[in-house]
Amino acid sequence: MHLLEKYVQGINSGKAATLAAVFAPDAIFDDEGTKKLFGKAVYLTSRKAIRRGFTFMMLFKPKASILSLKGDVMEYDMAVMGKKLQLKSTLVKEENGLIKEFCCRLRA
């Protein structure tokens, strides 16, 4: 299974620890999709910070569905806080079977 598919499984699990487990300990998580929810982008620089961030996000019960996955680029939709986010994420760098660098942008 591709790491981006595991990322989506982590979101849908509702468990921040499950999601964070696909990231390297010193991973970079660059997410501009959060602008639509909170008015600002999120930039996190460790698995621990990613877990903390998603512990908060999981309170809103996000659900994601993959539309396409080509190489290390995934287009997907996420329903959260009564909104539908149309997202495009790129696995920028992988290390030892974990996500080292992740970039998420709004598609529309």
C-alpha cells in the first residue's frame, strides 16, 4: 500500500497516533488546506507535532476519500467541520518506508 493511502487510512481511523505513525520522527508537514478551516496554513516539523495537530483535528471527525493517486501525488476530498476540502498532496520525500516530507494544497 502506498504511503499516501496509509495517510488517508490514518485520517479515516479517527486516531491521531495511527496517522502520525506513517511519518518519520523528523518529518515536515506543510499543509495549506487548513487555510479554509482556520484561516492559516499549518507547518509542523516532527511526528510528535503532527500527532498533536491531528489530535485536535480528530475532534471534528474528518473523513477523506482518494480521487486519484499517481506516483507520489494524490488528489482527495476531505469532509470536516461541515466543509468539503478539495486537496492535492505530494509525498515530497520518503525515508525508510515513512513520509519524510509532505505537502498539501487546495485544488480549488
